[in-house]
Amino acid sequence: MLTEEQLNHIVTHPDDVSHQVVAMAKELLAYRAAFARPYAVIEPLGMTYIGDENAAMVWHPKHGEDGDTRLYLKPLIDE
């Protein structure tokens, strides 16, 4: 697995590699940042409501506990 330092080097030295490699490095950095911390949490009972297509209780991640489902935002990735 590439380190964040290695990915940043690829992004800051685009002439050293192909544009596809630079794009992949940017995408990996964006996903790592997005998944570094959850956007919200749903407690286990709330997952039942989602399965029934009803509303679920969604909380700020600071209120998360073991067993909760963490939600993450899909990052916007520049092309």
C-alpha cells in the first residue's frame, strides 16, 4: 500500500509518471480523507428502519458507540 507521502509525491511531481497514475493518486488521497472519520452514525435499531424503507435515527459521529453503523460521504474527485 502506498503511503500518503508517496501519493503526495506523485501528485506534486506529475511529469514523473503518467496522467493516469496521478489521477489514481488523487483519487486515493480523496478516499482516504473521506474515510478518515465518519459523517454520521446510525444505531443498530435504525438499520431496521432503513431495511423497511422508513426513517432512521442518524446521529453526529461524536455520539457513536460500538455496534453503530458509520456513514461516510463520497468524496468529490477532481478530474
